[in-house]
Amino acid sequence: EVQLLESGGDLVQPGGSLRLSCAASGFTFSNYGISWVRQAPGKGLEWVSTISTNGGSTYYADSVKGRFTISRDNSKNTLSLQMNSLRAEDTAVYYCAKGRRGGTSTDFDYWGQGTLVTVSS
Amino acid sequence: EIVLTQSPATLSLSPGERATLSCRASQSVSSSLAWYQQKPGQAPRLLIYDASNRATGIPARFSGSGSGTDFTLTISSLEPEDFAVYYCQQRSNWPPFTFGPGTKVDIK
């Protein structure tokens, strides 16, 4: 059974930093691109970032470029998102999502339960 | 960036009725479009990929059609568990992957 379990969400002050993690199981982690997708309270879905199978290619939404860094450890089946210079508009539930296809140009067939990041003073 | 527009914003129907949801892209995405269902407090669930292919475990009452810029998700006969928000997403021209704003299907 495919499982994705996010952690690390918290209340943080504007300008602060936070690191999210996603632990994956039930599939060959190194064979799939993985992404972060967020959802602000009461709003729709927003793609944040994607990382390729070996971590060699990373992609970011303009809204987070230069502030967020995605990474993966295929030996531990984990995905991370380092979030710096956080803003109020980064407040959202952050989901990690597995790519359905082996590459990075994909939709998302499995999602974690999400972790809440709140940016507020 | 490809912008996806969904209509209607809200669809009020009764169980057993047919639901027809629309997604329109600002430029062609070929058949690279997916549909997701999201219930309150839950993660999205992939329903349809590549415009018309049902994902694993998705009931046959869900079907997708379209190509280019105009797409449709049809639920042939609504079950009580189908009342939810539905999103479309394109993977044709990225980054960024983009999602539509969603259509809420609620009980009439």
C-alpha cells in the first residue's frame, strides 16, 4: 500500500523558517518524481515544487522560488521542503504527492494527509 | 502559464442525477489533463488522467472526455459519497503545473 506521511508543519513568525518532511512507503521511491502541493484555508490547490527521480532536477512555483528548496533522500525514502523567509501567504496545508508517471511531467496518483503551516505573528 | 477555468463554480444536484463538470484551458493541453476529487478534511484523490482514463479503483460512473482546450468530467448517477469539490489539473506545459479553481457538487 502506497503511503505518504508529511510532518513538520507548525506556527511560525513571518520571516521565519520551517522544514517539512514526507516519508514514503509502498512503492519504489527512487522511480518517481515527487511534488509538494499546497492549499490555503478555504482555497484551491496550488503546485509548489517538484523534484526528479534522482534529485538532479528541481522546479518551483514563482511564488516560492528563491525561498523554498526541495530535496530527497532515496536511501531513506524521504522528501523534504526547506522553507525560508516565510510570509503570511504561505499559510496552507502542504501535501506531498507522488507522480503517477516515472518522469516529472505528471499528474499525482497518491497524496499524503497534509501538514499545516501557519505563518503569523 | 496555462490558466484553467472550471464551470460551474457550484452544481446543486440530487443523488441519482447526472453531473457534468467543465474545465477549459487557456491554450491547448492536448490530452494532458487530470481530474481530482476532494472531500472536506481529506487529500485530493486522482479520478481521471490523460483526459479519459480512470485511475485505479475509480468507479465506472466517473468518465472524462475532451482534448485541446475543452474537457468534461461526467458522473453518470451521483452517489451520496460523490458530493465533493472537483479540480482539473494540466501537465502539458509546465512549470507550473496548474489547477482549476474547482467545482463544488453539493446536495440539492
